[in-house]
Amino acid sequence: MPLPLAPLLPLAIRLGLVATTTLAVARWVRSGTHPGRTDQRAEDALDNLGEGFSLHRPADRATDHPWHRQTNATARIRRVIRLRGRSYEIDGGLMARLRLRRTGE
């Protein structure tokens, strides 16, 4: 007795369209990004961050003009999580700079 495949055809077409669309979007995203790089100086700076959150304006970047200022932020969290007899260390850090300057335009 032959197996009726006609009822499966709409499902196969839908799955094929979803797979093709997913592949096309993944290639498009991959083509628009760059591979990135690892800067050892940045890695060392992140390792030297203290735990917690800080927000400050450096004195050597201060001016009297309100449109010329810089604010720096740092954050770091270090935790050890134990699950099912295994230990995992989470170490997350970030450094950010926001510089505001008025241009001559």
C-alpha cells in the first residue's frame, strides 16, 4: 500500500521556507559584522577593575564649558556558582566612556 505524501507537502514547503529564510538572514548578519579583535591592554584594564559600579568625571578632562565634559563608568561582578557538585566562576566587567562636545557647526 503506497504511503500518501500529499498531506505532508504543505508542511515540507513551510519548513523549507523557514530554513531558507533563516540561512539567508544568518548570512546577511554575518556579512555585516567584522571578526573583532582582542586587545591585551583592554584585557589587563578589565582585570584590574574593582568589583562594583563606579561613575566619575576625571579631573584632567574637566573644563568650564558645560558642553565639553567626559563621564566614565566601570562595573564588575565576580561570583562563583555551584551547581550539581561543579563550580563555575562568573567574571563580568565593562568600561564605558561618554564624551560630549559641541562642534563648530
